[in-house]
Amino acid sequence: MTAQAAESRELAAVIGLEVHVQLETETKIFCGCSTEPTEEPNTHTCPVCLGLPGALPVVNEGAVEAAVKVGKAIDADVPEETTFHRKNYYYPDLPKNFQITQYDAPICRDGELEFAVESQRRAVSIRRAHLEEDPGSIKHVREGTGPLESRTCSIDRADYTLIDYNRAGTPLMEIVTEPDFRDPGEVRAFLEKLEEVLEYLGVFDATRDGSLRIDANLSMVDADEVGEDGHIEESVLEDANRTEVKNISSHKGAEQALAFEASRQRKLIQSGRAVEQETRHFNETHGNTVSMRSKEEEKDYRYFREADIPPLEVADWKETIDIPELPDARRERFVAEYDLSEEAAAKLTSTKQVADFFESVAERFDADLAATWVADNLLGELNYRDMEITDVDDRFDEVTRLVELVAEDEITAKNARETVLREMLDEGEDPDTVVEREGLGKTSGDAVQRAVEEAIEENPDAVEDYHSGEDGALNFLVGQVMQKTGGSADPGDVNGLLREELAE
């Protein structure tokens, strides 16, 4: 191919993912060591997770149950028999020099996950999802003084390396997709949806460090090889050299890494050079990928059966294990049952905790009022403070008391939102204390009437403008009354009273 022809080639990205998800269990997958995070390194360890001679693994039933729940949520097949294998490779954070994982008999296969990209529904096929153990964690450190965290660095700048085996043996589920993605933005949307589903299932905690890690495979093919439905022939995929980008730790990072990698490969091909099949590392600081090593193949890992763990027969668990209402179904129910807009329902089902909180409020108040207070007011103020709904779970009674004050017309919605709620979150006070201290109880009818009359008397120019048809004049007079009443009058009532007085 000539350089000119290569430069003019239209190329399309082909992307597949391997998503490693830490499952929420109290103990590790093959031993009784705690999975609770701790700052003390190498304290949650035992002969099993350290790989000491003679130590035998025992499968954690909770991890298997969590995996079946995931399989059920993605509508995957759970085979009659699933087995564990040893994946052999050396790395310092793998104390046994092999990883117990699943090879040709994973616990879930042939699933699918739907998600939305720019309001368009997409479905990605899940080739397999299998159980395995997490390795330990590594920190590369520079010599010097100061906290250890401030001295961690990349391997090429480190003076020494520390290994913490507390994470070794934490249950992982590796979810492997088909190469169905054609754009890094699709990958980000998929990961957001996957994480949402996992949190609804109660098998995953996104706040844990390293709880979700992504390896992404990307190759470039001629655009005319991609069918209208996005299908690409297997032979085309086999001929395309792919790179694997390892250990991406966020949705945004996955999008950035793949956008860079697609651009890098496109430039190589269009300049007439070959794309090397290799493993690359994503540098989050610089937003680029760098070469790590040549790409391993299956044969390099020398898989063989784990003789110390018998086959598992858990196919019937899919029928007996219940899973909660998933986000899409809950979103549809909120629209139908509470007559909410699609936008409000999406906000209120963004996490299971938010959805539960809303439904608890909606049990006591009108659904529209509950939706406004949870989706707009509460979530808006929490987001501004970089807080989550879980940070106010134990203050549910205080939040509902604030909604009650508004519903019973004891304070204005404006004061409730802009003063009471903010002081509740910033100062930790209950709503009644804030209302009493700030004098936010609604002003009585006589006092509001007097304030209306005074505003009209003191602002003859605005009155004249109102009678001349300038609507802004009425808003000015409303503001004057609100100022006189310290914001404790209802703006709607004030508007009505002013119109009555000005009509006379």
C-alpha cells in the first residue's frame, strides 16, 4: 500500500473490555481473612492467601452467590459445572506465583448488558464472567522524608518497592465483553451502567480503593469492514493487531486511555507503519499510554486444573437466589407509579440508596414534592459539597421533618431550601432549631398585608410602571415585600395580594 493510500484509509476502532470487580464479602475468596480495608499492611493475611506450603483453599460461598447474582442480572448462563484453574505467572504481588482463577468453565457465560449512549440504547454481549482472587498491592517509593503516600511514584523513579498482601485473595469477578464497542464514549457509558447494576445488587462498593479496574483491548480495522449493525467478521478481527491497555481505574480514565490509543494506532497505520501487538500502561497524569511488554498469549500462562478445589455445581442457584429490582426496571416503575418525568426518574434511581431514600419520603408526602426535595434540592446540595446520600442516611427523620414544614406551609420553600437545608448540612443542626434561630416561621396574614401596603406606598414609580404594563415592576414589588418580611412570606401569596391592592 502506498503512503498516500495508507494516509487516506478510513479506520474504525474495535474495543473489548476485561472488567475486574471486587465482590463485597466479609472474608477472602479462599480463606477466612477479613476484606475490611486497613492502613496496617500485611495484617489481614494467613498461610492460604500467602501461598505457604501445605495451605489449602476453601471456596467462599458468599463470593459464589454474588457471582450468580451478577450472572442473573446480565441474563447469563450458569453452567451445570464450573471449575477453578491455576494461572501461572510470576509477579511480586502474587505470593503463590500462580493465581487461582477460572479458565474454560467460568461460572457465567453468554450474557448481555443494555445501556444508553446519547439517548440511544445499546447492548453489549458478555462473553464470560468468572471468579478469581485479587493479587496484593504494590507501592513504588522514593527515598526521603514525609508521609509514605507523598513519596509513592512510578516504577522508573522509585528507590524501592513495598508490597502489601492484605488485598491478596479478595474475591474478584472478571467480566469479559465481546469486542462490541466502536467508540471510547460507549465504553464509559457501559462502565457507568455496569457499576450501577453491581451497586443495586449489593455485591460491590465503588468507594473502595481499586474496587473496579479495567483492561481494554483495542485494534483498528478498515471502516468498510464494519457492517451497518456494527458486526465485524472474525477473520478481520484476527488479522488486526490489538493492544491491551492495563489497569485503568476509572470510567473517565478508560475513555481517555482508549481515545489516546485509537489516535496513536490511527496515526501509525496512516503513516504506513505496523501496530505492534503489546501490553501498554495508561499514565493518568499525562493522559497517554506507554509500552510495558509484548502481549502474552494463553499458552504463556500454562493453565491447569486447581486440584485442591472440586468442581462447583451451582446452576440451580440462578433460580433460587433473588436479586433486587434493577435500575432500568425501577426507573420505568417510578415514571408509571409516581408520574415522574424521565429526567427525574433517572436522577432518583442513580443509586439504590437514592431510590430507597426517595421512596421512603414518598410514602409520607406527595410524590412531586418528594421528588423535588430529593432529586433537586437534597442531591443538588450534596453534590455541591461532594457528599453522597449515604452521608445523610442517619438523618432521614430530619430531612422528612424539613419537607413536612414546607408541606404544612410553616416555612417557605425558598427558606427551607436556601437556609434550613444548607445549615443542616453545614452545621449538623436539625430543621426546627434552624427555623427558630433564624426566625423563619411564616409571617402572619396581617403582617404580610401591612408589608404589601408599605411597599406600594414607598415605591410609586414601580406602581406607575405596573399600571403601564411593565411586568418587571410587579417582581420588584414582590421583592420589596419579601425583604420587609425577612423572606418569611409566601411569594405566591404576596403576588396575589399585590395584584389585589394594585387593582383597586
